[in-house]
Amino acid sequence: MGDAQGKIIFSIFMELKDFIGIFRKNQLWFWGAFLSIIVVGSGVRFFLDGIYKAEADLNITRTGYQKETSEYRYDEFYRLQADERFADTVVRWIGSKRTQADIARDFDGVYFSKLRGQRLSSQMIKISFLIKDKEKAGEMSRIISRVLNNKTEELNSEQKNPQWFRLLVSAPVVEKYAMPWWQMMGLLSVLGLFFGFWAVLIRHYWK
């Protein structure tokens, strides 16, 4: 039994030795792939260094109040359904090219991108966007609020509903979009090892 185990251990050792030999012969491919990932990733990180991500809350309210009646709970159910459907409409507005063009027109000369809306509840939407000038994020939120409320008022121009929707956009929370350098380098190192490993194996297979 001892001899059999010894042979297995020796076989594994020899296979490992051959495996290491493959990497020694193809170490230029390994380091080439590794350094390529580091250089490309660092370049992307450097480009994103001057970009900020802003997030703001959009709350849907009503311009009037409904007095409580015997049918209050029945009416409230349909009101919540209407709020949810309107919130979905607002999310689609935020993602539409027409709305983003209107915002860009009022926000002339300031770079922003990836304007997104996500409904979190029947009356709350998360708005996020990327911006280069951190100090302009608050102004961007105000413009978004104005454009969306204008579209809301257009819907009510014929309805004349005293309890129509009104949108309130909060001041944004702004933070750097790019990952910290130490985290980025750790991630790039792991990716570099992964791609370097496979570069060697593919090179050896096709050799």
C-alpha cells in the first residue's frame, strides 16, 4: 500500500514539474497577457478618474388631498395603482432620448451621461447619472425636476385633475465613479493572472 501511494505522489510531482516547465517556456506569453491587462485597466481607470456618479431620489406626490369618506380605502387602492403606473411612465420618460435632449438643452455645455431611472416603490424612483463637474450635480437635479414636471403638467392640461401628480427631486449624493486605485490594482492583478494562465495553456496547445 505504501509503494502504491509513493508512486501516486511521485506521478503527481512529475506532472506538476512538467506543468511548471510549460510556464517557464512560455513565460513571455504569461507576462505579456498580465501586463496588457494592467496597462489597459489602468488606462480605463485614469479616464474615469474625473467622472462622478450622482444619485437622487424622486418622490411622486399629489397636488391636492382627498377627504376621507366611507369609500376611502377603496379609492386608496386604485390611487396606489395609479401611482405605480405613473411611476413606470416617469422611468420611461427618464430613459427616453426626447427627455434627455430636453435636459441637455437646458444643461448646455456640461457633460453628463447614463441618465437612468429605477422605480423603488409606487411613489419613489432612484435617478442616477454620470457628470464631470461635481459642482453641477445639484443644478442637474433641478433641471431634471423641471423637465419632468413640465411633461407631467402637459398630461394634465386636458384632465384638469385637482389631485394630479407632482414630482419632487432631492439634492443628489455625489461620489467618484471610478474604483479606488488599490481596489482596481487588486482586481487587475487577479484578471492578469487569469488571462496569463490561459494564454500560456492556449500557446502550449497550439504550439
